[in-house]
Amino acid sequence: MVGKPAGARGFPCCSAGVEHPAQGYRAMFGWVQLVRSTDSPSNGTAFEMDPFLLFEDAPSPYAFFGVKPMLFDAPSRGERSPLAWLAHCFLARTPLEDTERHVVPLTGFSWGFDIDDTGLITLRSARALAPGDWDTHRPLLQRRHPGWSFSQWQLPERPDPFLRQARSADGGRRSGPAGGGTGVGPLPGGPRVTPGG
């Protein structure tokens, strides 16, 4: 159903949309995603950039970019060996009026899953990220994308009326549609994390 092979059934997928009153260039945003996984070269000790497969060599920090872009990810593995997988996703904008390329973070959330030694997949509930989470990634982002600058995450003094509460699927392993939801923070459009089917 999500464009993955049959062997990926039961692994989670994540989609996060953006709602904003502006149109056109004023509604252009991007998603930056970083992943920490125990089967990575760092053995789960460090986050790494997680670009979209078709554009992994592109000199851009964004996995998705466009007018009110949708983030979508459906990680899976060929074998269900023990694994801890965690993603940090940040919605950001790049001001078009600037002569240099800046990434200005707006909000973020984490999500992920674990596989135990019996092959059981457990979804991690989504949670809101904070400016400190973004700050820990800025050195990596700057090293990987030296042609860009990465601003500090400035929290607004007043809540934006156009930001909605995020919703996420909660609970453990599922192989069908997720039920229920818990708020994880004021995220535009609200990320919805649901297990893949």
C-alpha cells in the first residue's frame, strides 16, 4: 500500500503534513530528517543525515521541499534482527529574500521503532523536539552542507494560531491501522505516525 515490498509488512511509516494560510512562495517549507540506528556505521551512537533515496547526492539538507510539503518515510529491513531506530524530523523554511541559503527551523518531532530479539516490532510514540535537539545536529548539518547556514531555533513569544496540535499513533506493535492518538506539541499540520500495513 505504501510502495514497499511484502517483506516490509508490519514496519512503521510516518507522514507529516503542513497547513498554512499562505500560498505560493510564502508557503514553501522543507523537512530535514536525521536518523540514529544501531545498524549504521556508528552502531547507533550518532545521528546521520537521512536524505530521500533519489536525491541522496544532492547538495541540499532537505529530504523534502516545496509548497506545504508532506514528509513521508517507511523504513524497513530485509531481516528482523534486533534494532533501535530513531528519527528527528524538523520543519524549516529558507527565506527567498536572502542572498545566502539559510535553514530556519520552525518545529520538530521524533519518532521511531525497535525490533527485539524475537523479531517483534514496537513503535515509539512521537514526541515534540526542542531547540536543544536542533542545536545538537547543527555541527553535523554544517559539515555536510557547508554552502548552507543553520539558524538557531527561536521559539515564538505567542503561539501561532495556524499551528495545530500534533497527533501520533501510540502503543506497541501493530500490523494494521493505528488507533488513538496523543498530542506531542504544536506542529504545523500535525505529524501523524502510523504503523505500515
